[in-house]
Amino acid sequence: MTYGRFDHENKEYVIHNPATPTPWINYIGQKSYAGFISATAGGYSWYKDPRWARVLRYRYNSIPMDRPGRYIYIRDRETGEYFSPSWQPVQKIDKYECRHGLGYTKIRGEYKGISCSTQYFVPLDDDCEIWYATIKNESSVTRKIDTFSFAEFAFYHVEADQQDVDWVQQSGKGWLEDGVIHFSMHFRLWGTTYFSSSEPHTSFDISLEEFIGKYRGESNPIAVEKGRCSDSVVSRGNGVGAFCHSFELAPGEEKSIAYVLGYRPHGSENTILSSAERWRNMANCRDAKKALDSFWSQYIDKIQINTPDGDVNNFVNVWNQYQCKTTFNWSRFVSMYQLGIGRGIGFRDGCQDCLGIMHTDPDSAAVFLRKLLRNQFKAGNAYHQYYPLTGTGDHGEAKKGEGYSDDHLWLIITVSQYLKECGKWEFLDEVIPFADDTTGATVYEHLKRAINFTAGDSGVNGLPRIRFADWNDSINIGRGVNNDASSVWTAFLFAYVLREFARLVELKQGAEDAENYRKMYTEISEKIRAVAWEGDRFVRAFKNDGQPIGSKTCERGQIYLNAQTWAILSGVVSAQEGAALMDFTDSQLNTEVGLMLHTPPYDKYDDVIGGASSYPPGAKENGGIFCHTNPWAMIAETILGRGDRSYKYYCQIHPAKMSSQDRFEIEPYVYAQNILGKHHPKFGLGRNSWLSGTAAWNLVAITQYILGIRPDYKGIVIDPCIPGEWTSFSLIRIFRGKRLNITVHNPDHVFKGVKQIIVNGINQNNNFIRFEDLKDYDDIVVQMG
Ligand code: GLC
């Protein structure tokens, strides 16, 4: 069955069947007031931090699924029949359509001649969301209509809301002031939620219990059934934003109502009424939507491609960029799968997420990097995650002292990418405090300390200690104090970072200073080759007792993907060795829906390995297809010059290319974090859509390595590695304010290799274009061969 399709012209995904296999969601709002909304209006909102300032309630992992949401009920006053245009929660509808767009969702439903189309979005400049609803009489007779809104308020602190039910309910307070519903705790310190509408209401409810009625649910609220709210306020209990409007519509006539739901932290409640007033004006709502649209069209404008593959174009030009921004905003914190409570903003995740917005918004990446750098210790390592409202971090699952082996090293990848994209070298001289030292040091010094930390933290075989985990959170062989288990993958990351940092140091300080890092690179590369190379594969890690994992000598987990791809990314193997390595990897780990993380999966819990073996075979980090790692294989293949292989890996995990939506189950417009691997009975089922490192790395893989347009410190590299069948492609790329109009011809159908580059009519003698040679508009014609 299919559930929807792309509308390329409007940059929307259109869902025509509301019973999607999982809730297919969209995000509204950015880093301040934000929320997500499913195709049937399920979901919730929060202010800056879904853990501390949750505005709407949502019941995860519950039955019926995907409740509650931002509902509107439409009732025919003559027959008493009612429906919800978003299908949920009443589930009675003649026509339905949901359009998820960039920063907004529009849902239209029709039942027995009455339709309602609602546009949900968060304006760029206010901490609230707007539901712009238009109700229309599609029939040939005059209709008497009642509409009801529904927004179930949360008690802000989400853990208290679930654990301290007595206290929060005794403290909950809701009142009407100037026609605006206010909801807060008696002590007010956690802020105030407000809800208003553009039209005078005929009745209202703020008490959830009164609106729904005893032993009823969202699908049959007593107020809707009766056709009238009871004008209830709350002096203890749960809150709802429910307004009833009653009106008549002649045939063909329509009426719009704008609802606004917002939040103000304690101290700024005095701006509530002016906000409500502003959004009562429908023209203001329409202007805010236009401003939002133009924000997004400028956001995605910095790179626009045209290749022979429409799915590639659609994702690079729209959806992949959009997902990258969402992932940058919320890391792994708040989604259908992450409850907005525990995870905070991850350090390694955040660094990688920056890569997905760097081409269009490097300034936001810099602002974010400053926050991360404040969560680095003066010894060079870092907290694993931090919380947006406090800005302070913790180690997540790892106990204090253990930490993770890789978090801090990602800083170098992200800072170097920032310098390559925008050339703002002064960033390196900014002084930023450490988590444990307010004096701080320059960013440059922060980076050096990151390297020094790993250089001084060796374990088994002289490779970096793995600590609680490395990239793979679930390989926990390093738990416990004085544990020397080491990570071959972190060693590869370290090598990658050293090579990059040496280049950066050379440009900043001169060749002599860089020499030290080059020496370290050679040392770690030789060490890896000496202790982890088994001829056909690299071992993944060494346990405290020196035993390998990811080795041919293991019974389970004999080969791990990351330990092969990063051998190539880091340059530790030659091209010839790399090709053999990747051929072997392909034969062991590839499936039609992506490369698995390792094989064979662990068949029972292994106390030394920990997390990975706690999943059934084929799930998540136990031999599942962890999509985040697939773009590393794509990049490795472009380094080896094998464009067909790289493109094959790109297509395999592309959500719009999945053979069956019922098998994949999740949204076709964003990448998944994981797909169940071939050892799992539900092989091919996707989960954890939206917030995943897959988004950023896929954008990097396709734009910088497959299409091969790669910013560098002093200019831009043109080095495509494409499928042989492509005869040409073109793209527009804004690079440091210059507009590059690039056309690539491939008459000989090669994978890689640039024969000629003509920049503004002048022949270049290599495939690197210096920044100073660029004009404001540049025509670049590339001949491959
Ligand atoms: C999750 C984590 C990420 C980790 C990955 C593999 O996506 O957010 O940090 O690298 O799992 O364990």
C-alpha cells in the first residue's frame, strides 16, 4: 500500500491515507518554541527544552497510538454529528489530505459536506504556534456549525507531570483573561501557557475533565457531543485549550479562525495579551507564514542540484537539508522515539550535525560550537551531552570518570569544516571557558587539548582506550575504572583528525608546528596496521584482557563496518588495500537496504560487550543497518574512485527508494537511524526517523564526495565520483557569498577523474579553484574523463 507522494513543486510530502504504519511527523518551530506534529495532528510542543518546559502533553508508547494532538472538532448543529478533519481522534472522514511542508503542516478533512483545512506553524518571531483553520460549506444547503479546539496542556516539567501527579494536579490553575485561556501552576515559576482565538467564542473549557467527561476519551468528548463547553476554569486538575465557536455557512461559504497557543517563561507573562492580540489579526498570521516560507526557501537555496536521479535531487535540494536543520536543532533529544527527557544535546552528535548546516548557516554552527566548547574539560575530553536550558552537561550513561573516547575529537572535524566553508580564521582565537575552568583558552588551544587527551589515553596495544564507548554507544567493553580496553575505530578517528589538524596547523602556524601532528599520524597509523590488520579486515576493538572483537577469530561479531570504512577515510591503507578491504566488507555486510554494522550478530547477552548484545540479532547496534555509518562507506568508495558502488550505497538507504512503505513503515521523506538487518525476522523495517547523524553525513557524502564539490581552506575542490551511467549533472552552490554555477560533463562515462575545468571561460590547470580567483557569479564547466 502507499500512503503518500512528494509534491515537488510545493516542496511538500502529501499523505492521502491517514492510517500510516507509524505516525509520520513533521517539526514546527526552531530552537525556541517548537513541536512536532503527525499527519493526524498528534504530537506536542515545548519551549526550548522538552524536559523542563513542555507545553502540550503526549502519551508515548500508548494505545490508541499517537494521542493526543492539536485537534479541531467540527459539529453539525442540526444532526449532532461531528468529525475531526485530521481523522484522529474521531476517525470518521470522507476526504483527507495532509501536507507536510518546510516548517508547517496542513491538514484538510471533509465529512458530509463540511471541510476544514488547518495550517499549523510557528512564526519566526514569537514563542507560539498558530493553527490557521478554514471551515467551508461544500454542500448546497446552509449549515449550522459548531467548532471545538483541543490542546491538552502539560505541567512543564515532564518528569513531575508523570511522577508527581498529586502535587501537579493540586497546583494546576487555569483562568480566562481578556478572552485568552491562561494555564499555569499556582506558584507560576514554571511559566504560563496561553491559548486564544481570532473569533469571539460561544463557550470555553479549561478543565480537561469537564471537556472530555468521565470515562470518555479524545474521540468522544462530552462537550462536543453536547455541542457546548461548560465554561470551566481550573483550580486543581488538568488543563485544556477548548473554545467553541458557532456560526452558519451558506453553500460555498467559508470562515477562517486562527488559534494561537503560546508559552511565556516566568517574568515575561506581561507579553501574553499582546501576543494573543497580534495573532487575532488574520493578516498578521498570513504574513508570518509568508516570512516562514521565505526563511526556508533562502535556507535551502545555497545548494541546488540537477542530476539524472530525481530522488537524489529532491533530497539534496529539499528534504535532506530540512532534516539536517531539524537534527541540528534537536540532536537526539525529542522525536517519536526520543522522549525529550533523557538525552539532552549530544556532544559527538552535535558536532556531526553541524556538518549538515555548514553550507548554509555556518554562523549558527559557530554559535553551537561555542556551547560545545564550554562542555569540554581543560584536560581535553568532554561531557557527552548537555541540556539547552542550563547549557551544562553530563556523561549520559557513562559513569563519571569513564566518559567516551571520541566526543572531543569530533570538534576538530567540525571546526575545520567551518573554516573551510567560511574562512573565518579569527574563530580559532576566541577565548572560551572549559567546563571545569572559567578562564578557558582559545579555540585553537581547545583543539590541541582534545588531541593531547587522546594521545595520552592509551590502552591495550597502545591504541586509544575505548572508555565507556566510542561512536558505537553500545560496545561497552571499557566499563569500569582502570579498564584498558581499546578502540581501533577511535584510533582511526584519531588518525583522521591528526591529518586534518596538521593541515590546519600548517596554515595557522607554519609547517614546523604541523610536523609534530604529522609524526603522530604516522605513529598511530603504523600502530593500527601492526596490531589490528588481519589481511582481509581490521579488528574493531580490544577487550581489557587483550582479546579482539570484530576479528576472524571471534565466534560472533567477526567483522565491523566502521573499522573498515575509516581505514580508508583516515588514509591508513593504500588504494589497493582499500579496494580489497571494501570488496570483502561488501560481501560480508551489504544487504539491499544498507550495510549492516557487524556480522554475525550476537545471539545472546554478553556481559563484556554490553549494550550491542542486549538487542536481538539484527536490531540497532547488534548487526542492524545503522544508516549513519552507510555514508562513510559511500565516501570510502569515492576515495577509491568507485562511483557505481558509492551510488549503490546511497540508493540503498534512501527512504523514497524503499520497495515497500509497509515494510519500511516510517516516513519516506527523511532518513532513518536504523533499519532491521537481515538476521531479524522484520528485516527492512525502519525506526528512529528524523534525528540521526545519517542526515548530515549523507548530505556530505552526496554533495562533497559523490558530486564532489568540496570546500577547502583556500578555495573549492571539484572532484566528482559518480555512477558511470550519468552523462552530466549541474548544480548551484553558494560558497562564501559567491554563486558557483557548475556543469559537469561525463561523455566517457567514467566514475572519477577531471580532464578539464573552465572557470568563467579560463582554463584551470587543476581541480582546485582558489577563492581569490572567484568572482561574484562564476560559470564553471567540468569535463570528466
Ligand atoms: C545514536 C547516538 C550516537 C551514536 C550511535 C551509535 O545514534 O546518538 O551518538 O554514535 O547511536 O551508537
